[in-house]
Amino acid sequence: MRGISDIIFKVEKLAVIIIIPVMLLAMVFDIIFRYFVQSPLIWAQELTLYTFVWCSFIGASMSIKTKEAVAVNLLVDKINPKLRNVLIVAGLIVSALFSIFIFYLSINWITNPNILLQKSITTQTPMIFMYICIPISLLFMSIHFLSWFLESLRFTRAGKVIE
């Protein structure tokens, strides 16, 4: 599972390396054309928004892999290591189950015929290209959570403190 998670992380990094410059260029072109050429690009704001959403969802998944997601550690840091390990494992189980459940719901949502027929307002691009980032990122998050969970079980069995 860790190998799959590592491969997914490499794909996520590559996607972000491609998407962020596209977003930046769209923003720069939008500013140049809007304020200096006086002829705004109708597609630039839409592209910027969509690339931002994709980066946000992929970044959320990457933060799970790198264990840098937002967490409240106040209680966990103050308890003994054995109980801490139990709480972390329990949290990982809940997080993995939650992300799998939301992944399932997102698949049901994007396969709805009404969603499949939607098009963006300005460019008439099918909205499925925008919406597909949700199940993809949730699938990646689920895999990262499961990998982290299995890793934490090994730590717990070895009597080590989970990081």
C-alpha cells in the first residue's frame, strides 16, 4: 500500500507542477489583457478558478501523504505514548472511512445525468472536467490514509511512538 501511495504522490506532484504555472499564466494574461489591452479574455478567469480548485484538492491529498494536514494535537501531545498511538490509529480509521464514504458519494454525484450535462458559463467546457477532481482527490486521500494507517499499525506492534 505504501508503494501505491508513493506513486500517487509522485503523480500529484507532477500534476501540481503543471497546474500551478498554467494558473499563474492565466492570471497574468487576464491582468495584461484586461487592464493594458482593454480586451479581457473570457476564458482566463474560468481557467484560473478551475486550476485553483484542482490544486486545492490535490494539495489536500498531498498534505495527508506528507502528514502535514491541519490537526489539533493539544490533547494528543499531552498523553502517554501508548494511548497516543491508540488515538492516532482510531483517528486514521475514522479519517479513512470518512474519505472513502465521501469518495463513494462523489462518484454518485458526478455520474448524475444532470451533472454530466452541465457546461461552464463562458467557455462551455463540460463541468465534469472540474468536478472530477473531487473523487480523484478523495480516492488519493483514502489511499494515503490507508497507507498511513498500516504504517501506524506496524509502529504500534513494534512498541514505537507514531509520528
